[in-house]
Amino acid sequence: MAWTPLLLALLSHCTGSLSQPVLTQPPSLSASPGATARLPCTLSSDLSVGGNSIYWYQQKPGSRPRYLLYYYSDSSNELGPGVPSRFSGSKDTSTNTAHLLISGLQPEDEADYYCQVYKSGAKHSDTHRWGSATKTRPPCPKLLTQIRRQHMSDWYPQAHSPGCVD
């Protein structure tokens, strides 16, 4: 098609690139009350975690996302309004990963957590990239985990598991 090269050239000019940065989060994470949860957000190789601010949001079922914090470095970070200090951020440049740390986990921390990177370029409009969310849940009791694996695995899908993670 004659339009394809023109369309690709226009897309490349408007976006700066045909490939878009990707933020990867695990689908779920399990931790016990009182523990510290460390939620990772890995950036694709075209983004440097060291050179970008990472924003974190919490969303509970039926509610709007709540802004938790942004983290650039230990000396450049800020909690959102009303967010307790047990929420913090960190970065690991060796793995190009940002982390949301939640210390002293409480039952009300069970939610979906999203990471976001804000990237500003001199030639193009500002862009925002979002992770896919990490759902936090308490761990399943060992007995429930064993019973489910032994007796329910064929007919009880993981998606319908009680509010815990094996």
C-alpha cells in the first residue's frame, strides 16, 4: 500500500519512535501483615530508571487511583497528601527497576498498585507510561494451599481463589 510508508514516517515523527517504553510489574505479590512489601516496576531498556522519576498509585476496588508518591532519588522524592511514611520508593540501576516499599503492612494495604514514568523530551510532547499493576494479597494458610493443590486444581481456577496468594 502506498500509504504505509507515509503513515509510518508520520507516526515516527509524531511519537519520536515506533517502539514505546514498557513498564513491567508482576501480576500479584503476597506478604504477611506487619512485613515489608517490595513491589518491583522494571523499565524497558530504552528507559533508564536512574534518569527518570517514578510515580506510584494505589487503587482499591470501586475507587479511583490514589497518588502515593514520586521517587527520583533518596534526596528527591515526595509522598502524596495523607500518605503515611511507611510508603517509600527505591531504585536498582543494575536491574533497571524501581520499587515501591510498604513497611508494616496492614490489611487496608490490599489493593492494586501502578507505577508510572514521566518522560519529557525537548522535541516531542510529554509522555506518560504506565505499568500493568501488581495486586497485593495476604498469603494463603499452608493447609488451604495444600488442599487446593491436591483436590481443586482441576476444577477450581486460580482466578477464583479466595483473597490470598499461594
